[in-house]
Amino acid sequence: MRTLAFDGRMGAAGDMLLGALLAAGADRSVLDPVEEALDVAYAVSTVDRNGVSATRVEVLLRDADDGAHDDDHVHHETDHEHSHGDESHDHSHDHDGHTHAEGHGPQRTYAEVVELVEDMDLPDAVEVDALAIFELLGEAEAAVHGTDLEDTHFHEVGADDAIADIVGAALLLDDLGVDRVVTTPLATGGGTVEMSHGTYPVPTPAVVEVAERADWSLRGGPVDAELLTPTGAAVLAHYAEGVDHLPPLRVEDSGYGAGGWTFADRPNVLRAMVGEGEGQLRREDIVVLETNLDDASPELLGDLQRSLTAVGARDVSVVPTTMKKARPGHIVKVICKSEDAERVARRLAEETGTLGVREHGVTHRWVAEREFETVALAIDGDRYEVTVKLASDTGGDVYDVSAEYDDAAAVAEETGLPVREILRRAERMVQE
């Protein structure tokens, strides 16, 4: 399985994603439709970030009388920086007569952005992906401001440079032709940032809303600066699944996308690696919580799966045991992510009245990738739907097929056939 893996320890922004994708082998020429649709040009340069050679991409406005532009847009970076202690940010504004597009151009509504993208004459798959990213951003903006999606006004992400970042990333990812995109936890940075509505703490409200809709996780720091932008978060929320560690990968190409910030003690780059992923079970960091109960009713124990899952538990087991003075009791074992452990332990204590919850030293588990398919069984002229679960490794090799028992039981009750016959037929349909 051809895999693209991002290392998220310095966050991600639109320009970093563009640079990383170009450095990892994507073709610069696929960005032409954006330059034709918007009055912008992509300036691509090679810069040094604390000893790491990285690709810097800036979106520049073309002058109104500049009817043509260089095909490669390759420039060497000239820094005109505003200092922030040990940090600085590139605010270059003159690239061979071009002006940086950041914040320029109209601030569009969601509907206007959709119309603009649909008029770009993009490949069908790229258009679908780009529109999905803008819809995700629109939903995040709507949630923050309490508006409807169609009435949402994009602010920072409605300008020409943000549109060029998002559509450009979709074009470059399509050109790489990968089957899977993963990212390690994304650093948000820290401190505060100035936005159109005022000063906000990092991560910004829009980034938090996008993260709620993403498969990956956030991580604070490691510096006081905005490392994860709404644009970067939305692109990765659409494409990438979260992993705790970089997966096994036979690397074929790699590169670094440079961010605008420079720091004294660490390179501000987004690393991308492309190669063939080796099939294996996915490693997932977890903790195991448990407690002993000697006075819990069957009804309470039966409801623990529901109540603990609601606050983050991944699995709940209740094991009969013998306690002191030969009293019968139960051990409740709960698997959860480390960031959910305190909340799950509190709910476990509240539901059971236990005076203590133990946390075991388990650090991870190996889990399968899971997909669900719905099959339609034809029985005596009628059609019945049954959901089937497929378990596979990260390489896509399916090693187990299992029909959902409740679906099969419902069909069996209607048809009079044995449940195991319904299970067998549904699983055979998927396997064939």
C-alpha cells in the first residue's frame, strides 16, 4: 500500500503542506489551474531551517499589469522578519515585483468559495476533495460563530492564499497517487494569535472544531507560536488518519516543507515520507483501568459498557472473581486512551461507588483496521440487509470477516432460517 506519512511534531500549515508535498515528489506543474483561476503565483524556494534544507512555498499576488509569470517561480528566500524573542516570522513582500497574498483578496462566503472551486476546471477527484475540505472548514466556522453553513463567511481562510493552499494541496496529493495518508499527533504551539475577531489562545477555535472532526490527535507546544492553522488542520482532517508512531515504511521519497516561523533551537518543518507500507496491525497507545466490586447489581454491571464508552472507553470487561472472606465479586477492566483515562476513571467511580481505580502499566495494544460493508441477502423473493465487519492489517490484507449478530438474528426471526445460516451467507457474499 503506497503510503504518505507526515511527522506532525511542528504542526502543519497550508504553505508547509505544499512544500512537503513538492519535496516528496509531487509535480509543480499540477498547480497551474490555481494560478489560472486566481491572480496568484506560487513562489517555490529552498531555504535552511536550523540546518535542514526545506522547500518553502509562498502564494504571491501578481501585479495587474503582469500578464505572464515564470514557469518555475523559483526564488531564494529574502528575510524581512519581525523579531519575537528567539523566534521570527518571514513577512517578505517583494518577490520580483510580486506581493505576498496572505490576507489579500475578497473575504468570501462558503457558497462563493464553492462556486470558485467548481469553476477551476479541476480533475473530478481533486474537486471533490477540495470541496470536502472547504465544507469541513465551513462547518467549523459555523460552529464557532453560531451560523448556518450556507451563510458562513470565511475570514482568514476565504482569501486567495488560503484557497490556493487548499486546492494546491489537493492537486499535489492527487499527483502523488498514494493509497493512504497518516500523521503523527499534530503540535498546536502555544501562546496567543491575532485574528479578525481579536486575540485568541492557541489552538484557535476553528482548529479545535476541525480537530473534533479529525481522526488524529492534538499535542500542545513545543513553542509559543501558532503551529497548526485552520487550513493545515482541515487538509489533514480530510486526508489523514492519526497514528501514534510512524508506521513501517519502505521509504521511496521524502522531503521537508518549511514554515514561516524560525526558531532558535528547532527546525520549523513538516516532514513527509512516501513509500510502500508494510502490512501489520496498527499500534495504539492505551492504558488499562480496573477496580474490584463486591456489591454491584447485575443491572449496574450490564450498563457499564454504555456509560463508560460514552466518556472514552474503548473496551469494558467484567470478570467474576472471589474476594476476601470468599465473597463473590467482579473485576471491571477498562481499556482507554491515556488522554481519556482520568475522565473514564471518574465515571467508573461514580457509576459503581468504588473507592479506588487502578491504572496498569500497559502502554499499547495492536489493533486491526476495521471496515464495514452492508450486504443484501435474497431470501424467498425478499431482500434483507446485514452488516459485515472486515478486519485487516495496515497493508489492506483482510484476515477476518464477521457478520453482525444482531442483524443476522433479526433476519433469522423474519425468515425462520437459523441465525448461523444467515451469518454464513452474509460472510460468504463479502468473501466472494
